[in-house]
Amino acid sequence: MIDKLYKTFVDATQNVFSLMLNLSEISDHPLESFECEDVLEVAIGFVGDLDGEVIYRFPISTSLNMVEIMSGMQFEQVDAFVTSAISEISNIISGNVLNALSSSDLQCNILTPVLLKPYENSEDKEYDLKTHTCINTSIGELCIEIRLNRIG
Amino acid sequence: MLKTKVGVKTKNNYKKGVNNMLWKDKYELGVPLIDTQHKELFRRVESFMQVLRAEDNWDEKIPQLNETLEFMKRYVVEHFRAEEEYQQSINYPGYEAHKEVHNGMVDYVKEVSKQYENSNYDEQLMQQFGGRLLAWLINHVAAEDQRIADYALKKGVNGND
Ligand SMILES: [Fe+2]
């Protein structure tokens, strides 16, 4: 289950990066923890058959590169435009995950993205499905932390 | 077709006369009616973003920004309606779900506009709106609208006639 879930998130990210950013070459590796100083963190709550949250961590440089690709404009710092665009992308990746889950009979919904203050959410609760992935792309890396419980 | 040119100073290197940098050929669905509208929609969003992201003082940008915003908002609604009519005309099975996605966006746009006016034209609100709109639009056109085209082409009803 956890391996399948991990792969679902990697595939969804790959799909969204390819469609939206024209980046088709990505690679992933599992991670114990993610150490990066300047990072944009977006939490997406999951409710339904899987319950908990997924945290997307985008280093600042990755975030700026993503927004530059989408807009064709230059961005020098993370402002409300950038955080909002990156939150929406996290939302879109999660939406892709929901579609994939529903075809394997797991019904979930997602909540509105919440921007976290760096490492705000470091409490160590127990989750049935807890894993990290680090995804590498030509414009930088990002990390996805999955913290979900199987309900029912 | 209306061409919109926005004569604002921007640090971003826009070539004069090229005002559809956002559009990419891969977004084309092969349904002429929708493709034309999508290109126009991207042009409007781009005009909006050029004003939004220009380095000028915010207060000075407000009149032009509001004008571009109103223009774009009208076009979003018009385009969604036309696209929905097209879906009905080809009996697209995902019509209801797609319409809900459109309605969700229209509601969001209305809500933000209201907040924006009530806040006396707060910059943060508009920047936030711009970022979400851009990502939403790219995904919607590159992924969700693509399914209408897949269906139309499969059925041989691509709206060319
Ligand atoms: Fe659409």
C-alpha cells in the first residue's frame, strides 16, 4: 500500500510537471527527512478513505523557476503571486492523486492548500502511511511528505 | 479579433507586439472554435499579468489593472459559456462535471473581486489571485479541456464544419 501510494504521488507530479511546465525528465528517491534552508511549504489535507495530510516542500529556487516557466516572466523573490501559484500546483498534483486513487477504489477529498511557516508542522504523530519522497527535476528538487491514515 | 496591448513599463523582457507569450501550441485541441477562444483567453490573462507584475507603483496601476481585470473577467465567463455549449452540442459525457469546474472558478473570481473592492484594491489579494489563475488556467487547458477534444475527435465531431 505505501509503495503504491508513493508511486501515485511521483506519477502525479511527473504528469503535472510534464503538462504544465514541459519538464518530462524527473527522478525520485525516498528520503528520511528533507533538509533545505529556504523552502516553501504547502500542506494539503486529505479526508475520506485516506485521512491526514500531505506536505509539499519547494525550495525557493525551484518555486521561482516553476513560476517563471508558467508565466514567461522573471521572478526574483517569493511573493503572494508565487506562493499562490505553487499552492495551486500542489492542489493540482493532489487532485491527480485523487483521480488515481478513485480508480483503485479509494474515495478521498482534499482541503484548500495551507501555506505553512517553515517547519511549523514538525510534530511527530503516528501514521499508517508515512513516507517522504524527493523529486529531482532540471529546475530543482522538491519533497513530498505523506502522512496519511487508512480509514475503514 | 480584439488585440490588447498594454503599454506598461515592465522589467520583464516583452518584445513589442508579441503578446501571447503564455500560449503554447501544445495546448491546441484541434477544435477551432475552442482553440481560438483559448488563445484569446491567454492573451487577456497575459495583459492582466503584465500590468499586475509591472514594477510601477501599485496605486498608479490600479485604474489600468481594474480595467484589464474587468475585461478578462467578462471574457472568462463568455468563454466558459461557449465551451459548455460546444460540449452540449457534441453530447460530451463529462459536461456536468466540467461545468462544475468552470462554476467553481467563476465563483472564485467573483469572490476575489468582491474582497478586492472591499479592501480598497489591496495588492496582496490581486497578486494571490494572479498566481492561482495562471496555474489553474494552464492546467485546465492543458489537461481538462484536452478531454473534450479527445472525445470530439474520437466521435469525429471536431467542430470544423
Ligand atoms: Fe474548460
